[in-house]
Amino acid sequence: MRLKVLKLPTLVYRRTRGDMIEIYKIAMAKHDIHCCPQLNLRSSVVSDIETRGNMYKLIPVRCKYVLLKIF
């Protein structure tokens, strides 16, 4: 009720927006490189071949270790 009266966005919206801003800052090297996680962006060669998307799409990083096999 108060959010509508004061015309404020919801907490879910603010968190999502904040996450998107942080990803943008990390991807565009606005933060210190040594303290931020490394994001893998698509190469411009791949984006030229494909018709959908852009060169700023993130590549999902796969885990190298399967911890379930250990236990």
C-alpha cells in the first residue's frame, strides 16, 4: 500500500535492477579487475556469424570439478 502511495518500486525490482547494474560495471571494466569475478563475453567473431544476440552476451562458466563423485 505504501509503495503505491509513494510511487516506489518493489524490493524485487530494486534487487534485479541493482544486479543488472553491477554486471554491467563488471563487464565494462568499471570496477577494479583484481577484486571482481571474471566474466566471459562472446567474441565479436561469433556474434558476426550468428544472426541473434550481440557481443555482450555472457558465456556460462562450467564447473571443472564434480564434487558429487567424491562423496
